[in-house]
Amino acid sequence: MVFDFLRRGAGQGAPEAKASATGPVVAWHGAGRVAWSARDTASLTRTGFAGNPVGFRSVKLIAEAASALPLVLQDRERRYETHPLLSLVTRPNPAQGRAELLEALFGQLLLSGDAYVEAVGGEGGVPVELHVLRSDRMKVVPGRDGWPVAYEYSVGARKHRFDASGALSPICHIRSFHPQDDHYGFAPMQAAATAVDVHNAASRWSKSLLDNAARPSGALVWKGADGQGVMAQEQFDRLSDEIAANYQGARNAGRPMVLEGGLDWKPMGFSPSDMEFQKTKDAAAREIALAFGVPPMLLGIQGDATYANYQEANRAFYRLTVLPLATRVAAALSDWLSGYAGEALELKPDLDQVPALAAERDAQWARVAAAEFLTDAEKRAILGLPALPEGGADG
């Protein structure tokens, strides 16, 4: 047959065995593989917010600070003391006030990169209620031109579709900048995900050390009379039981150990690699704070000397992180709600009522007031105030 040569020697053993000389000493490292956590919104929220103190405090610090900023409503001619939109923002729904609603909104934006606000009612006028919806349950439905025509909200097997193809959308979608996605934003939590994994892994490692009494403070070395270093099983069991009963636990801390003949105590300490591990954890904590724009000094993270004092760090935090975020969100909300109100309105933070910026605002007011070459209208524009009415008095 043509294939008979394939069967030649089928019943014979292999003439020789070939194997690498280093095969028996090859070590397989299955545990050395890097394992990163999932990058979806729900997983990042669990690991980076609910399971990480630095991420939790960063999000809470920004959300609480931004939601506490006083807001003003104005148009080109006047600043409103009372207005239906102000009443709506002050009491957006029966279960939440302004601070609670805005804190939830900022929290969703920081954790997922997207924030969705639902308008309830409002046919022919200002909405009756506002609600912040969970970002991990919302899906953008794009149309043929790529712009969203609907939003689909899913809870379990149930789905609700919000039609956004009309002139007024029932959903206000606020998203962070994402260079590679047309419909969803990029969250600071996503940028901090790697540092969160490192920090969580370091915490688990520290917890394991604590579970194992941090590390053996020393070792008992047995050396028999005959020079052998092997202890009989009965002796080993009796010694282990005695140590567990008399020398472990907080009650026995510092208790002197009585050694029998042949036992020698060898003290042990932390290795240099153990000491460097804590530095790695601190570096990961600083990276998490950096991703959110929170000065590490405000979080109590050691080793950060970026700012001279706490007051300077707090001022930078408001100027570089809180105000840009709050201003952008307020602008998106006012633009969306202006369509319901039928008038062009601007909702923005009142910088003159922010204690952290008091010194800067005082200096700006003094400079503007001393500028004689500016008209009153120009000075008001620089300070963010509406223009004077034609009568010359504030409205």
C-alpha cells in the first residue's frame, strides 16, 4: 500500500528518547500572571468606590463640594431671586433636595463618565420633577445620523424607552470627554482603574499578613544532641500546642518564652521588599487621587509636597476640579431646562459665595473697581453679573 511506510515500526519502541536536559528544573509560574479587574461601570464601582477608601473619598469629596456650591439663575438682563426653575432645582422631587440630586449626578459622572437626568411632566412648561438615573442601566440608541433618538433604561428584564427624537428630550445626558466613543463618556474611575487594582491588592496582602500574625517574629530551631535537626513528631506536636496555648494572641503579647534543651530562638524582621511594598501602596493611592483631581494632601496621603499648606491645596482643589465640573454640569442643565421654560437662562455657581475662593474674588473685585477705564457694563460683565436694565437700577 502507498501508506505502508507510515506503519513501519509501529510495534517497535522508540529508538531513543529526546528531552531537554533542563526540563526537570523548569518552574511553572501560574500565579505570576497579572489579573486586572473588569472595566465595566458596575465592576469599577464595586472595586474603586465601594471597595477602595481612596476612590470612595475622592468621589465623595468632589461630589459633596460641587453639590454644595450656591447656584444663581440669570439671563442677559437680570438675576432672578425667584423663578420656577430655581424652585425646581431647590426641590427636584419629593425624595431629594438640591444637594442630594446634584451629589448623585456628580457621583454618576465621576464613576461612569455619564450622567442622566429625567424630566417628569413639563408638557408646555417647566418639568414637575427631576430624577437622576443610574448610568449602568442606561443605553443610548443612536439614529441613522449617529445622534441619539432614544434612551433605553433596563432594570432586570424590564426596559423603558425614552423617546429623544422630539424638540425637547426627556433625558439630559451629560458626559465626560471620551476621545474614542461617540455616545458615552470616559470616567476618572476608568483612568484610575489600574492604580485601584494595585491598591486593593496591597490591602489584601496586608490583611493576609495580619491574619498570619503579620509575620513570624522569630523561628525556633531544633538541634538534637546527636547533631540532627529533625524533631520527633510527638515533640513537634507538643511544642506546637504549647506555643498556640501560651504564646499566641493579644493576651500573651510580650510573654517570655521558656525553651528546653536543644531549642534556639532566631529573631526575624521585615525584609526590604516588605518595606517597599508599603511605598507601592502609597504611590497607587496618589495615582488614584491624581486621576480624580484631588490633592493627596486633602486625603491624608503621606509623602506629597505639591502644595505648601492645606489651604493652598483646598483652593487648588476648588479652582481646578470642583468649579470646572460644577460649571459644565450647571450649563448643561440650564440649556436643557431653558427649552422647557421657553427662555434663555443661565444657571451657574455663585463664585462670591465660595469660602475657598474668597481671597481671589476679593482681589478681583478690587482690581475691577479700580479700573477707571472700564465702563460699569464692562465691569459687570467681567464679574459675571447681568447687564444693568435700561433704567439704570438692578432688576
